[in-house]
Amino acid sequence: MGRGGRAAARDTRQVVDERRRAGTLLAVRNESEWRYPACQFQDGEVVSGLREVVRGLAREGPWVTLDFLLAPDTVLEGKTPLQALRDGDREEVLRLVRASRGDGFG
């Protein structure tokens, strides 16, 4: 890899790490490394609404957030919250996030 390639890779890693710390990307720990679940991306971009879910469930932790995103929910007619986000049902998913935190009626 040329000098420019190494710098670009380092810059990309830095941006990804900053986004993880800011709560705009979901990352889970695997031993000493952060892993970024591929399911959070669609067409090379983070799924719309995911940032709000990650931030909304930050207290519960990243593994709970990943489980939340991948578990089918009857409120979403059996879809997972991730699929609902991909289908554009952002507000319904965010209602579930608020309800899971105990913020009233969702």
C-alpha cells in the first residue's frame, strides 16, 4: 500500500472511531477490537434512523442495541426494528426505543 493509501486508511479508521464515540455507528466489542455489524449499512450508508436508535439505547449497551435491532417485534407486525427502519418506519421504531427506556407511552 502506498503512502497515500495508508494515510487514507488511517483517516477512514479515525472517522469511523469518531462516529462510534459520537453514537452514530453501532459497534460491539470482540475481545480488544471494535466490530461494526454490516447489517447497519444499506447501499454504503448507515440505515436512516439507526443513529437515533443507537443513541436512544446507549445506556443498555451495544449488544442490547444489536439484539433490539435484530429481534422481530409484534408491534412491527413481526418485522425486526432494523427491517422497519429500512422500510421507512422510523417513527414506529423510535416509539419502541422510547418505550423500552420507560419514557412514557412511547
